[in-house]
Amino acid sequence: MNETRRAVLDALADGPVTGPALADALDVSRAAVWKHVEALRDDGFAVDSTDDGYVLAGVPEYGGLAVEYGLEAPFEVEYHDAVASTNDRARELAADGRRDAVVLADRQTGGRGRRDREWSSPTGGVWLSLVLRPDVPPARVPLLTLAAAVAVTDAAREAGVDAAIKWPNDVVVPRSGPDAPERGGDKLAGVLTEMEGEASRVSWVVVGVGVNANVDVADLAGDATSVRAEAGDVDRRAFVQRALERFDALRGDPGAVLAAWRERAATLGERVRVDTADGAVVGDAVDVTEHGALVVETAGGDRRVVHAGDCQHLRPVAEP
Ligand code: BTN
């Protein structure tokens, strides 16, 4: 949102304020104020004209400006009703030199998951990608993925969902009991991080986050769940704002990310099977490294550090 429009919006929120008073305060013409007010109305903000001047009467339910308004994090949000993949659009913005941009969509027609899997992205979900330019070597990038998983977990918990993180970055609702899925719970959200850079420095990072928010489970693939199914529909504007603010706080405090991830992890302490490119690793998940790798203690007592793979939580071995 451009600076003057933001200033007009803030003044209307504190209003009523007359056009001439606003023009004086912002050092712009009355016609310019009128244009900004009309543009805000076009963008879905309700601006009432009263005897005492303009006053903000309502904020759009969802969208770029709706998320930016009141957001306590420095992101500019580009909104699409539909887009192939927010990660693809974010990569274009990254190639154009943008930073701290967010691409947000109501629906994706070609959503991508990890390992080139399709990601169901019906209308009502939260599909977004952040464009970042962190001044770090590539080895530090996994911390951003972990931070995103923490941020989404916290926003989901605030929405009333019993969310936890399954390594590496799935946000799940853990299940127990005889009918529980072996994988570690039903998937609520996932994170897909992509980057470009050199050995010593990252050029850009795109962190794509998909949250099954106000969607029916029948419209999703696999063992998935949604905020709607767990806790009822959520205010997506507030959800995205909380997640972005939490992410912004964590990226500013990288030393806190691992502890926050561990606290929310459903995987640590579980017996797991991780399918890696070099075969399966089975054992107890005992920790995560600063690079986001899972430490698995195998039956022989070896500690294996697993950097990538599909993780399943196994049922505990029955006591003899
Ligand atoms: C996973 O496989 O768990 C990661 C899923 C990531 C999906 C999100 S939705 C927003 C962004 N755009 C995409 O195409 N993918 C990510």
C-alpha cells in the first residue's frame, strides 16, 4: 500500500476527519484525498461520509490490503483470487529484486508440495509465499522453514486447533487410538521453501505456506484435516496476520527458533521411519539440529542425522 494511502487509512480509522483537514495534515490536495478515499472504497474498505467528515466503517474480509491493514510486520501483500502457484509468483517477484513481499491467494490451480507433489488448494484455504532476502549462508535457510512451521502452528492453535509439528515442517493434528493414521496425525499445513544463491550467501528465499483453513476435508488429498473440520471457520485475515507477525518475530530472533520448534514438535520422542534417498532410517527421533536435520537413534544405538525425507511416526513397539 502506498504511504499516503496508508496515512489516509490511519486517519480515517481515527476519524471522523474532513477532506480539507486531511489534505492539510498530509500536505496533499483535496482532490488527492478524494481519490485515495475512492480507491480505498474500490478495494473494499467501507468509508462513511458523515457531517463531521470521513470515517472508516469497515475493513474488507480478506485480501492484500485487508491483511496489510493493522499488520505489525513489514510485509507488502499481493493478493490473487486465483493463481497457479503462489511460490511461482513469488519467485518472479524475487527475480525482480523484491524483498519482504507476500503473495496470497484464495485458490491455486497448480499448487506444489515437497518432492514435486501436487498440493490441493481449493478456495477458502490460506495459500501464501514470502519473498525474503536474508543475509545468511544457505545452511541457515532451514531455520526459516522451521520458523514458518512454528508461526503457522501458533496461528492454528490461536484458532482453536490442537496443532503440532511433524518433522520436517508439516503442521499436523496428532491422533491417537487404534484407528490413528501411522504417519503422525492428519496434515493441516505444509511449508515449501525454495531459494537461489551461492555457497556463501543466499540471494533470495521463497517460503511457501499452505494451510487447509476454511476448506472441506473431502476436497483435500491424503490424510488431511482443516481448520474448518477441527474448530470451525477462522477469520483468514487475522490468521494470516498472526502467522506473518510470528514469523517476522522469529526471523529477527533466530536463536529462539529451534527451542520454539522443539516445544511444538510431535516427532521428538516418537519412534519413526524416515524414507530418505539412501533408504529407510528407523529409530527414535531424539532431536533436531540447528540445520533442521532430524537426529534418529537406531536400535543399535547409533545416532543418524537425517537431512531430508518422508517421516512417519510408528506405533510404539508393544511391551512383551
Ligand atoms: C508440503 O508438501 O508439505 C508443502 C506444501 C506447500 C504448499 C504451499 S501452498 C502456497 C505455496 N504455493 C505452492 O505452490 N506451494 C506452497
